[in-house]
Amino acid sequence: MVTEPISDADHRRVTSLLARIDAVFAQRVVGQDNLRVALVSTLLAGGHILLESVPGLAKTTAAQTLAAAVSGSFRRIQCTPDLMPNDIVGTQIFNYATGSFTTQLGPVHANLVLLDEINRSSAKTQSAMLEAMQEKQTSIGGEVYRLPHPFMVLATQNPIEEEGTYVLPEAQMDRFLVKEVLGYPDAAEEVEVLERISSGRQSAPITGEPITLADLEALQATVDRVYVDAAIKRYAVDLVATTRGDGPRPIPGITSMIRVGASPRGSIALMRIGQALALQAGRSYVTPEDIKAMRHPVLRHRLVRTFDALADNVPPEQLVDAVFDAVPTP
């Protein structure tokens, strides 16, 4: 299928819409440029994102703000060990007056869903949520209910507390297009946070004009039209193959560090994020730099490290960099 080239008018509209998203985002979140780029890129690419950080780094605020910026419905699900799948997807309730069942849809039926501390929910509940992410639908009482479109899940996990948590399996983490790890703000940014809170600006109503869901769908459709050359596709495939011990220039001893490499979802994610970044940069084609720009968020959660790598505390980002250094850039 031949896609229509992106015109100058399309680029102007995209630039205007992205500027409106950034303007809304800047009113609530200080700094965190990597988080903003990761959220917007994942949203444009139609994927889901996993956010990892210690508490208090604006993960929930960022999710709420992103929903407000695109005029989408937002639901927050606080994951706990006793959370059941029906609490997420919905259930049937018997009406004694009519003698029939009525369906009550769960909070997953929203445009943007925040799964707060996903690793605190049981494996059964995690599985139900990840199935909804993959199939874009839920099944309640034998009936299938489509999720709203657009649909995006933002899951968070806290890396410092392990008591009462259930580790998210690597195979299920692969469902997330991106995993972003947040760091602390610098001193100037933290002072700005205090200034906003003390002046009341942080709780003031958001000003400006957010984009509509129709605008967002148009942005996502434009991402699909960003041209990806065959050489770029091959580059993404070679990178992922190298994580499995193959590729054009296999890395000696890589299998002693990586037990399981990235799946084909990894190469798809590199391409999709590359398209989203290219569009944000005002280009209608993907460059190798677009593939490299978010290599850590795209691949860090797709590599299953060996016991030796874990014992030596080898970070996944180091392994990703080694792969990119080994594969020739087209």
C-alpha cells in the first residue's frame, strides 16, 4: 500500500498540535523533558509505556496532564494485592427489580489509564490488564466490549520497595512499547516546583487550548505515513538480532550477559518510535539518529540478563549501547 506523502500543510498542523500539547504539559510538570518526549512519542505511536522511579517524581501528574492535553478520558487504578481482574475490566451485576444482569464497565474503559504501582497487583490481575492492552477489548459475561480509541496505558512501578510486590514477568513487560526510568530533578527545577506550589500556580486551572481526540487520531495517522527506508528497517532488525547473539557483527560473549534477546516487538518498537520522533522533528522520513535516540527506553526492558550479568550489576543500558556500537549505521 502506497501512503500519501506528508505535505508542508500537514507539517504545519502537526507542529501546531504538538505545541499545544507541550504548552499544557509545561503548566503542570517541571523539567522531565525525557518523560515528556517518551510520553508524547508513545502516544503518537499508539503504544503503552512503563514508568519506573522512586515516589514523588510526577508520574501521576504527568499522566493526568497528558490526558488533559488531548481531551481524553482518564482513569487511575491503584494496584494492590487484593485487586481482582473484574475490578479493572468490569463485571455483571444482577438487578433484582428486572431479574436480569447489567454490565458495569471497569476503569480500563478510558482513553488514558494509569496503573499505579502495577507490580503490587497479583499475576492474575496483571495478566487481565495486559490482555486488554494487547487486544484493545475486554470480555464480560461472554460479551466483547471494545476499548475507547485512542487507548493508552501508563503503568508505574517503584523499584525500591519489594515487600508485597509481584515481579512483572519479562514476557509481559515486552507488551510495553517503552520503559522510561525517571531521575531526580536538578536543584533549579526543584526550586521551581516549590515556587509553583507556594504561589498556587500548580493547582490553578490549566489555560490554553488542548487538542481534541480527533486531532490526536490525525497525529497518529500522520505517524503511520512517515517514510521508513528499507535500510532503516534492516538496521532495526540487525540491532535486535544482535541482542540474540546473531546480527551482521555478533558480539563475542554477548550470550553470557543476555539470556534472552529482544523479540520482533523490539524492532517494531524501534521503527514506530523512530517515526514518532521524526514527525516531532518536522521530518517525513526516519533517520538512523531517530532509531538511536530512544534506544534505552525501547530496549532496556526487552533484554533478559543472565545470572552473571545480574551478579556483576551490568545495567541493561550498557548492553544496549554495546549492541548499537557493534552494528554498522546505514
